[in-house]
Amino acid sequence: MDYFLNEEQLMIRDIARKIAEEKIVPVREELDEKEEFPWEIMKTIAQADLLRIFIPEEYEGLGKGALELCIAVEELSRACLGVSTTYAANALGTYPIILFGNEEQKKKYLPDIASGKRLVAFALTEANAGSDAGGIETTAKKEGDYYILNGTKQWITNGGEAEIYTVIAITDRTKGPRGASAFIVEKGTPGFSFGKKEKKMGIRASATRELIFENCRVPKENLLGREGMGFIVAMKTLDHSRVGVGAQGVGVAQGAFDVALEYARKRHQFGHPIISFQAIQHMLADMATEIEAARALVYSVARYMDSGAKDFSKESAMAKVFATDMAMRVTTNAVQILGGYGYMREYPVEKMMRDAKILQIYEGTNQIQRNVIGQELIKETLKKK
């Protein structure tokens, strides 16, 4: 379908696709096998100015919106979800600074992020606080001109590799959800260290580590917004980023579909290419339809966000849940169409299926997304009364 992308959007798509095909596809199997962080690819992405897309122009960015970022994420995801997760998580960690940072913070950090000089990560999840963000145990106690952070964050994408971390910690436990605050913490800050690199089912090129804070002294100037805004920072950030997870779903599904379609044309059984069999045609037809439906929803939600809409929690959650559930179905069916070959690492659909699973889990499980959608529907119903 023609989504009537403008000239700049088409250019972003073409640049991202070129990087995906020329730089990522040739090494994605090796990156996955070795669980190697894609630094060289990230340098290429930075040189192509794709890290500038979502950064405001006044801080050396391109000043583009959610749609442009989704286009880039989708194209990178067609080649390797591990690489696209590294790229998308950088945006996730940057959004709190864009949305809630003061002028000094933006001038200090955003130009370096835009150029690719410094990678970013977002730190909310803990061992006992995943879907229930209210269970956060990491604390930040103010002492003079510093906040002293203690605690751990778990499963942090880009952990250990990133130079800048946006961290949610409790500053006043007596206030419940209003007692959390958000901080910018730089790698190398005394008292800030990392746990082991996690070994994962998929997205193995992406680095996932535990963050450890032991009397970590963070300057008070690194507080984002004001004390007590931590959960607002986290929720607004996730509202902005979840449509990007939807774009990842569209991308990895398209990549798997492309492989399955090409295989079905070439593979012969009973004297005919298997694409001539109705069973295979129906599988491919469903896959193509679901991908197009998900892309239409993701692009539509991204455009709605870029229109200046103030509240898009429901829509962002819809894009994430629909597109990522679709991605799991499509990648699974791609493996099925390839049969025994699909189960082998020689073909990329095995990796795509492993990778796709995380999309239903991170940045809020799809069960939680349904809760978000349901709660927003209740609010809308009450408003009409």
C-alpha cells in the first residue's frame, strides 16, 4: 500500500533499508551467535543521521516525529531485531530528557545523543517491579547537592554499553506512586556498576544487563522535572515509545514473510512449487493481510501522536499489542512454511521467531497493554455519562 510518505520520510526509509541490507543482513547470524553488540552498525547508523530523527532541531537533531522514527525502526527490524532494539532503546532512554529535561540538561546531553557520541538506556524494571512499576525499591535520598542512589535495575537494554541512563528511583516512599523521581545518571559515576550480560533466547546482539547503585552520588542538577514526577516521566515515555515496538513487530514480520514467500516459490514438492498449494497460499495470504493491517495501525497512531495529540495511551498500547501479537504469529508461520529448513539456523526465520517473542514482553507485556486499553475505555465511557 501507498502510505503517502513525503520526500523526507521516503529518504529515511531508503537509508535505513540500505543499511539493513548492506550492513546488517551479512552479519546478523554472527552477531546472534556471538551475542556481539553491534557497535560498528550503530556507528553507521549515526553517520547516516538516523540517531538525529527524533531529536529537536535546536539540539542538533532533525526534529522529526514518531512516524519517521517508526519508519527507520521498521526497516532495521526487517533485517535484525537485536540491532533495531539497540537503536530503539536509545530513543526510549532519550525521550525522558526531551519530554521533561530543562534547557541545561537538553543542551548538555541531546547533541551528543544526536551525533551518536553517547548511547542511552532507560532504567525502570527491577526484580520485583516489572508490570507493577509501583514495586520499585531503588531509592534516591537527597544529601546536600547530591542524590544518593541505592538499589538495582534488571534487564536494562543497552546496559553497560550506554553512556547515559534515565533512572526511576523512590525519593519518598510515604507518597506511594507520587514518591518516585527520575534522574540522569552517567556511566562512570562512582557507585554505579553493572551486573553480568544476560544470555537471552533472542535479540542476542542487544546487550541486557543489571544496573547496580551503591551509594551512587548523582548531582541534584540531574533530577528530571521535579521530585515526585518519576512515574509520570516513565508512563509518558512508554506512551511515546510503544508505537515503536509496534513498528518492530511490523518489521520482523515483514522480514520473515519475505523469506517464506521466496522459499515457497522455489521449494518443489509433488512436482510443483509449494506456493501453488492452497494451504500455503492461505497461510501467506493471512500473513500478508495481518502485516498490512498492523502497519496501517502503527503509521496511523504515529501520525496521530505527531498531530499534537495530548493523550494517546490507548492508541499506543493498541499499536503495540496488535503488531507484536501479529509478529509472533507471522514468524511462527514462516518457520512452518519452511518446515525443517525453518527450524535450522541456516535460514533466518528461526532467529526471527526467537526474536519476535520479546516484543510481547518488553515495554509492558501485552496483557498489561490490554489493561491500559480497557482502563482508557472505562474513562471514555464515564466521560460520556
